[in-house]
Amino acid sequence: MAINHAPPAEIIHLQPLGAQIGSLKTHTLFKTDVMEAIRLVLPAGKQIAEHKAPGEITVQCLEGCVKFSVGETTHEMTAGDLLYLEAAQPHAVEALTDSSVLVTLILNKTH
């Protein structure tokens, strides 16, 4: 089955999921050769173990509260908070409440 991604120039609505958050899953919003945007849907208590992304990433909390760890540093992120990481920087995530997070990955640098 083909994955449905938004085409270029289409509006993607990222309003809070609210009461629907428990019935929805993580999904890729769009993917190109250079970047990918994913909406992570994380129920309270969900953990994503430490890992690395091959390129730079941004992480924006859309709703809820997540604990975002980078090395020895931990941040609590709530709606509206944004951070970015350099390529291959180890990080982990834990949802403290039902949460959704926008992750944008740079897949390939063009010169």
C-alpha cells in the first residue's frame, strides 16, 4: 500500500489532535530527497530510546508535554517549544502526557 504524503504547495493542518490523540498514529506528512516531516503521536509514557538521525533535525512540540534528552541534558517541551539538533546527535524522547510532536529531518545536504 502506498503511503499518502502531501504534495508540494498543499496546506498541512497541524492543529492539536485533542481527544482524538489516543486513536491516531504517527505518520509522515511529506518526504522529498532532501527532507522529511513526521508528526509523532505519543501516548503518555511512550518512550523512544536514544538514537541518532543522519542529518540535522528540528523538533517542535505541538501539544502535550515530552521529556527530550540530548546527552546529559533533559528538556521538558510543551506546546510551541522548538529545538534543533546537529546531525548524529544522540537523543531520546519520553511523553509525559499524551503528546504530538513535529519532527523535520534534513536527509541530504545539497551543495
